[in-house]
Amino acid sequence: MPETPQPGSVADVKEALGRVGYLADEPAALVAYLAQRLGKPVLVEGPAGVGKTELAKAISRATERHLIRLQCYEGLDEAKALYEWNYRKQLLRINAEQQQLPAVSSSTREQKATGDPAAVSAEGRASVSAWDEIFSEEYLLTRPLLAAIAATEPVVLLIDEIDKTDQEFEAMLLEVLSEFQISIPELGVIEARTHPIVVLTSNNSRELTEALKRRCLYLWLDYPDVEREMEIVRLHSPEIDEQLARRLVEVVHMVRQLDLKKPPSIAESIDWARALLLLGADDLDGSVFERTMSIIVKHRTDMDLVAERVGLKLGGARLDVEAAG
């Protein structure tokens, strides 16, 4: 397995992530460092929108590794995650082989009818040859897990929202995460050519199995505090005034404290900052909030609640959602 450059310290990792636009706190930098030095997968849990997926992308950019992403969903099976055979191509190959069999002339038919071993063995060899060929790598459709294992260059494997799958799928992952290999009955065991950095994310919608957790380093990511989120917003929108950035982030934190279907993510804070810059806003008063709050609030019932609880605090009239829609 080819050697890949290793980070010298946690500080090096934190600096590298910062250079690619990800402000990692100490726990995130530590886990990213250990993942590379120990070669263990990382399980990142936390609410939606706190930067779990972005951490994997940032590690990819910082280490200059290609990112391979497996987006999980309910009902995801091995065929979509590991591999499947290209049945159409296999069928075409079998048909082509049949057309290339020894010419079925009258003499050949007579040979077969009389039990001539030469005719029978020729056809048998052709059948065996076709069978061997159609279960080769040429006929394999590679899915994300196999692609990461078979990659010739180091990669980052992102298994996103693993909590959306079932325990059977988790069990299938154990071989991949423990041995970095995949068993294919027709081909044998395919071992990793390089050592991927593996990041699994979970929105904590269900409890993951202990067997999976034992194989992973663990990181809990939560929403950042006001100061940290201001740093993030200003990193991505450096033109924004510091006071406006603080006002924006404080409002976002007020909104997150409400009982919402979907609290605003960090990415939506950044989008809001960019929108305010485009609109030329130099303050975030009630009027501006009413015009732009749909950037951070994405459910109608949430809009009602936010307009009532937060809009009034900003000195604006309650948003008429019916009129706005």
C-alpha cells in the first residue's frame, strides 16, 4: 500500500483546514489528525447543518485527495453501495460468444449427434471462456465503496447520513471499515490499494450499532457559539461589516432557540450574509428581516413563529405570510 504524507501535528491539520475555508475547532482538528495517523474511520454526529459533510470535503481539499461520496438513504442496498454486474453487457458478450461457436454445419451437427468429443469439447471450452470473461472487472459496475477500496490514489470516502440506512447495511460496512477490503464471490477479495480517510456522518436520527461505533473515532459537532459563527461568516463574506455580521449571527441564534422544524444551518447564515451584501443592507432591522428571513427559515409554520417571536424584537411588524406567499 503506497505511503501518503502524514500531518505533523493537530495544529498543522487545523491550519490546513483553515487554508481551504474550514474553521475547525480543537476537537474537529484532533479527530482529523488522528484519522490520518491511526488510519481509523471517523463518525461525525450532530444536528443537520453544522458542517459535518463540509468537514469531509475540507479534509479532501486539505490533503489533496479525491472525494468519493456515498449518499445514504432508506433502502440503500449493497448493489448501490458496493458493486453490481453489468448484466446487459454480460448478455451481449454471451450472445456474441454463441455466434462464434464452431459453425453449426451439417457435419458439426452430425459430429455432436454421434457424440464426437471434439465437437462437444470445443463448445464447452467456448462456454467456459465466456463465463470466465463476463465475471471479470471489465463487466463490474463500481459503486462508491468499491471505488474507494480500488482507487490507485489516496481518497477521502464520505459515507453521508449513515443513520438513514438500516442495521443490515451497517453490518455490511464492517468488513470495509475493519479490513479495508471487499469480498466479491466471483473475483475473490479486493484489498485497498491505498488507505482511504473514511468519514461517516449522522444526524443522530437513530442509534447506530455498537459494532460500528467501536471501529470509529467519534466527533460530536454542534452549532458554534456567536464568536465562532461570526468568524465563519466573515471568512466566507469578508466584505460584510463586523457589526452587521454580529447582528446577523445573534439573530440566527435567536431563531435556533425556537421550536422549529428546521433550524438555520451555518451555510444559511453565510447565504444570508451574502444576500444582505447584495441588497446593500447596512443594518438588520425589522423591515430587512421580514424581506429576507426566508433565506434562513424554510417552513411556513416556522416563518409564522419566527416572525412573531423574532421579527417583533427587531422592531418590525409581524410578517404577513399569506401576503408574502
